[in-house]
Amino acid sequence: MRTHLTAVGRIKPGPERDLYAHYVARLNPAPVVREVEEKRNLPAAQLKVREGELLLAAIPEGAHVVALDEKGRKLGSVAFAEQLGQWRDLGVRDVAFVIGGADGLDKAVLDRADLSLSLSDLTWPHMLVRGMLAEQLYRAYAILSGHPYHRV
């Protein structure tokens, strides 16, 4: 099963990119990253809609979509791993994790999602979410393979 990270904005050098790279280096294969960006200076509501259009266009056809959203379902690491394992066992070819911009995800993206997932009740910068997701993907694969990285 291939994983995809579809996100608004281009990650720049710095601690957020370093964190993401640290965990992605442990994933084999690494997620396919598709970054989208609207360069026009649009009002916030229009920008959110446009970012949603760009994100939807970047998602592989037929992929299961996981929208990272503060109002989404809260899963523990084991339940997250079990969900990924279930999709893998069902033969799901692609899972696309979608991270919105500073104002979140447009309703069209949330409507397209097979799962809306919240990483926490706290609000996180969208660039930091990439590293947090990469760590949880690594943890999920460790759980599924019985690797000792995840300790109960």
C-alpha cells in the first residue's frame, strides 16, 4: 500500500522539515509528497476553496483519503495502525493524507475524505503536522510488524 502526503505549502529548511525527514527516513517506501500552492493573493475564504481544488486534483485516483482536521476522529496509535492494516489487508492501493493550509481544509476535501482524523485537541501549525504524521506512520508500521518502537 502506497502512502501519499498531499499538503498545502512548500516545506522550507528548518526544524519542521528536519522532523519530517527524520521519520520518513525510517519508512520504506517513503510517502509520495505532493505539495500544492496558490500564488495569488486571495481573500481567506476564496483561498481555502482554491487550496481545496488543488488538493483534490493532487490526490491519486481511487485513493482512500484521510483528511487531517481538528474536528476529525481521534484515534490512538494502535487504532490508527489497525485502520491502516485493515486497508492494506483489503488491498487498498493508495492512501492519501491531506493537510490543509493555515485556515484548514475546504468542505469539498472533507466531503471527499474516507476518514477525517484529528491528531489532537490542540491546534498545530500545518507544517509541523507533516512530521507528526510521519512519526505516526512509522509507529503504525512498527505496531503492525511487531517492532518494539511502540511500547505500551
